[in-house]
Amino acid sequence: MELIICKGTTHDLRALILICCCFCLKFITAINTITPSQPVTDAQSITSSNKAFRLGFFSPENTTNRYVGIWYNNIPERTVVWVANRNRPLVDSSGTITVSEDGNLLVLDGQKEIVWSSKSNVPSSVANSSAQLLDSGNLALEDNSGRTIWESFQNPTDSFLPKMKLSVDVSTGKRISLKSWKTPSDPSIGSFYMELQFLPISDVYVWNGNRPWWRSGPWSGQIFIGIQHMYNVYRNGFQVVEEEEGSGYTLFTNADQSLLTYFFLNHNGILMQKDWIEDREEWVVSWSSAETECGVYGKCGQFGSCNSKDSPVCSCLKGFEPKHVEEWNGGNFTGGCVRRTPLQCERNGSSGQENKKDGFLKLTTMKVPELAQWSVVKEDECQNQCLKNCSCLAYAFYSGIGCMLWNGSLIDIQKFSSDGADLYVRMADSELDKSRNLNAVIAISVILGSIMIAVCAYFWWMWMVKHRGMNKKNWFKIEKLSLSPKTSPEVTFEELPLFNLTTLAIATNNFHAANKLGQGGFGPVYKGILADGQEIAVKRLSRSSGQGLEQFMNEVVVISKLQHRNLVRLLGCCIEGEEKLLVYEYMPNKSLDAFLFDPHKQELLDWRKRLKIIEGIGRGLLYLHRDSRLRIIHRDLKASNILLDQELNPKISDFGMARIFAGNEDQANTRRVVGTYGYMAPEYAMEGRFSEKSDVFSFGVLLLEMVSGRRNTSFYCDERSLSLLGHAWKLWNEGNILALIDPRISCENFQTEILRWIHVGLLCVQEFATDRPTVYDVLSMLSCETANLARPKQPAFTQRPDSSEAQSCQGSNNRYSITAVEGR
């Protein structure tokens, strides 16, 4: 066949090619742009030129409502950072986002009715405008000259992105602030918002309605001094710029452009910094305003100071006392404190004390109070500036800020372990006498000290001689003691470091209440720091404890023979007189229940973290049952006995109730049932029989608690279910098991995985031990190595309580351990 192209045909072909090229070029350049002729429907989306952000329609978790939003594009977890129609959702997928003829950005429903518009922010009608999604995540509406007439960065929702500005303009009254979602499923405006204020010193506030909820502390030019460790960890190029008196903005830039970082105000009013960790494919909270309970604004009221390391956390400033003593002693600190002794300038001349001038008490490493007044004076004049004004109650001088003065009540004060500022609080002279006499006491002590050195050295030498003998006796005691032959085979005690009581008393500041980490059936646990700086946890056997020397030795013998990354490490022990102490590695994040059941810390346990924790517990349990030299049944596996290290890695602890099995044993009986109601298998609780399957039951309860975020026993007085197990079984049979999932972790990407967890959890808590899988089978099922899962049978403890039981359970949460219940 011969192809003949005439002259006219060639021109037509060239014209067609030119038209196609223009069309393709227009299409390529418009992938990040919305115009009147190029709207975006529900099935479509646009991306920024660097593919970092995407704009389109989405539905939050647990709802089918549709919203227009912007989210990160290159990560598997959809993270929405801006929402257009947050207060007016679309009920179906017929929506469209477009640019109108008058230049406004619109969201339309299927009937072409406007559900959201940028009109209130666009000054006047602008023809031929277009909206472009920028690489920063900003959606900018521009006129035909390229001038920006509206942008999403000027109308944020709950996310603070790099280069976004939060600002305040006193001349117009306009404020750009973050506003939280109402719930994780509802992006409408919640009750919390975050904004910048100049008072006249810059400060960032989170508000709950019209009440302060959290405060950053003053801006120093580099950091917010009320955020501990900000300079070293959380700075990220923050700037605060005051353009005119009372007006300005704050923004932050990310020094590492490859790291995704943003700030997020959640529906509970917690401000947090999130960093995307590529290797783990998850967001990590690197800072949170709710790291301690002292983060809540005004936790201790007026003239009260909050210290998260003290118990209780609130105390009155020196020279002050609780305003309402009964409320204060009951744990309600909002009433604050009042001054005991009036200031000199407040007294009348007849008091006879008019010549005794007021002084200042120095408080170090403090978050300073709010509403500071600024003075131009230098540091050495700041004190006199405050002293000559009777209404001035405190002052501080901070480099970059200058002299700060406080008139009126002092509120939202916090004690830090480091950083912060030196705060000087005005005191009556009589309240300062003791501190002024301190120099005299020191001088006398130095003189007497030189005389006492020889005497102290002599007694120290005598004590060391005596202590060496005591140590040998203690080693003899430990080597001779063993477990009951009824519960374990013969074992020999391996060498374990022995601490003396004095060392541990010094490390824990004589077991001070401020160092107390918690209280268990064994006794209190304290944080300590050894002379070489090593942090430890010291478990001290309480004299009133039902657990005695047998449990103490049981834990020493069992855990000294175990080495696994998911078991807490025993560093040593101490036996002196009636004192019996165990020394463990220190876990900075305390126990799992402190995170899982705390309404503030729950937010930090996303799905990936919970998955990591439960898998770690399972590996530790498998080691106890199958892989260690001994075969161990824990018998008290529960959330409070799972400790978390700095990276939230789980470690099983508390082996005081554990039992060692011989190689040919698969179950045993006991007359002393020990453990915790809600986690005990039915055959153990009722008949004293325990085995590997008893621990599997406890693991199943723990797994369901991780998925639901609720305690098993929190349902005890619920009219619908006796326990979490009963509640889960009811939802399973109704085909509504999704309702069990904690809304904080529910995600379409993980739904199949979470449902598998629930299925495995129900298999673990079946009533009869023979029906339950082994820990090895559980880990295989969780990792999807086992394709088909058996249908679970009815769990134990799922029957509804009768009326008498329901009445008796009022006021009880049944979270106590039992240590001496006679079995049948």
C-alpha cells in the first residue's frame, strides 16, 4: 500500500499535533491547579509539584461524611493537615471543589449548592483566578496577575506546618490560630485553639473556650523559656516577630528538609510535635504539652508551684499556705495558696516592724508565671525596680528578654529539673530569717567539721569492717534459701551483685516519697541514682505485705537466670535485717497501664506502637515458656507488670509469683491462688490449676485491652457486660466488632490487622484451657503465618451479674492482686 500525503494534508496534520501539544502542556502544568474550567470532583485529586502534598476528598475514621482536605502524599498513613468544609460535611461523593466566575474557591454538593466558600476572605470579585497547591502544603488562590488573594495558611485548622504563620493584628483584630477538631471523626471546630499573644512579652497559649489550657512561657528571642529542653530538642528554627506593638507572628522552619515535621493540636487540647520516621513508617511524638500533669495551666492555683517529680505534684511557695486546706489535702489544688505573713509595705506603722524591709526568695529552674510586665532596666537594677513598688510580688531577669516584673497573683508556676529561669519571689523579712541565718550555720559547720573528720573516719572504718562480715552472712542466707520443692525443680542460685542498704538509701534519698514510682503487692518501688550516675529502680518489700521471703527469693532465683530483651533486668538485691530489696534497671516510661489507660498519654500509643508492644510481650512470654533454660509460668501477667523503656519497648516484670516447671510437667496445682482478678484464667481462679495456657489467657486479656484502650474490669458494673471479654464477645456475635476498637488507633489501612488481633485475643480467653493456643501459635497467628483462624468459643467470665452482685460492685474497680486465697 502506498501512503500519499498531499500538501494540504500535511498542514492539517501539523496543526493537529500543535493542538495536542498545547493541550498536553496545559494538562501537565495544571495537575496542582484548580480553575473554573478544571474543577476537582470527589474521585479526583491534585498534588503539589514536588508530590509532597495532595488535595482531595476524604472521610475521617468511623464516618462516611466527605470533606475537602490536604494531606501528606508520600507516606502510607493519611495525615490530614487542613480541612475546607470542616463545619458542613458532604453526605455523599457528589461534591466538587472549583473556582467561581467571581474568583472565589467553592465546595459544591451534588445539587451545586455552596457548602463552603473563601468569599468572606476574598476582598472583591476577581475574574480568571486559580487555586494552586504549593509544595509547602499551602493552597493559594491567585488572580490573573499572580497576586495571592486567599490562602489556606491564613485559615489553618489544627496543624501548624513549616513556614506557616500564626499571627495577631491589634489594629484589625484579626488572629490566625489553630483550632482543634471536635473528635478524631469530626473535623468541625472543637473547644481548643492555639494562638500567639504579646502581653507585652510574646507567649503562645492553648485555650479551652475562654479559659487558658496551656502556656509556652515568654519568648527569649531563641526559645520559649516555659518549655523545658526546647533549645536542645524542639527549636527547629522558631521565630517570633513583633511588627508593631501588640502585633506580630510566629513561624518555624525545619532545618532538615528531608524530615517531615509539624505541630498538631488534638481534640483533647494537647499540642504535640510529630516527626515522620521513615524506617518505621510511623509518626513519632517528639514533644507534647502533656508530657507531665504539670502541663495543664494553673494546675496548682495562685502562688502554687507544680513539680511532676513530687508527690503530690503541687506545693505552696515558701511563705504561703493552702487557701482551702481540706480541698488541698483532698487533691484539689485550684484554690491555690495565700501569704502567711503580710509584706512590710502592707503593714501599718503600729506593728513595730516597719524597719524590716521585704526580701526575695530565689527559686531556680522555674517556669515563670504568666502576665509578666517588662522593664527597660538592667539586671542589677531589676530587684530594686520591684522592691520600690509594693504591688510587685516577683521579678526575674532572662537574657534576651530582660527584666520581668509581676504585679498581682502568681499563677502557672512550674519547677523544672533543668533549664527554666531564676524567679525571685517577694517575702516578708520574718520568712527569710532562716535562709539568712544559713550562712552562719554553714560557717559553724565548717569549723566543727574539721574537728569531726577524724571521728567520722574512725566510725566509717568500723562500719565497713562490720558490713563486710554482714555481707558474707547475707550471701550464706541467699545460697541456702531455695524455692518450695512443690513448685519448682532443684535450682542453684547463680552469683548476683549484692547491694548494701546504705548505698540504696543514698541512691533513693532515703526512700523519699518524691522518688516513689509506684506501689504493688510486694511493696513500694523507688527511683534511685547510684554514685556512678546509673539510674535504678528499687523494689522494697513492705513489712505489711502479704508477700514474704519466699516471694522475694522466688523472684531472685527466677529472674537471675533469665536474659531476654523483653524481660526486665535484675541488677542485684539486698538483705539486711528485716529489709529485703530488689534492684532493677530503671524504666523511664513506667508501666504500660500508665500509658494505655491515661486519657492524655493514650494519644501517644498509635497502632504501630501498640503492635510493637504486644509483639514484644509475646516474645518475652515465649522465652519464658519455651526458650529459656527454665520453663517459667508467670501467673500475674497484666498491664501494670509490663514496663516500658525510653523507646516504649516492653519488658515483663514482677516474677514474685512465677513458678518453674520441670521438663516433663505441663500443669500444676496450688492451694494459694495468686494474681489479679480480671487476668486470671478460670481454671486457676476456681481450682488452683495453672499452666502455660493460664499465661495465654492473661495475654489475651491484655491484647483486647490494647485494641480497645479499656481495662477488662472497667465493665464490672456495666449493665450490659460483666467484663471487656463479655463486651467483646457480645459485639462479635452481633457482627459489630469494629465498635470495640479504640478510636485513637482505628485506621482503614490497619483495619484487617486489628480485626485479626481481636480474633486472636478471643481465642486466647476461651473458657477451657485445651481450646486456647500456645504462645508460639499466638505469635504465628498475629504475624499472619497462620492463614485460617478457628472460630472462637465463648470466653470465661461473660455472664451478666445478678442484682446483688451489681449492688456490691458499686465503688469498686477490682484491680487488686490476691495472694492467699485457698483453692479447692
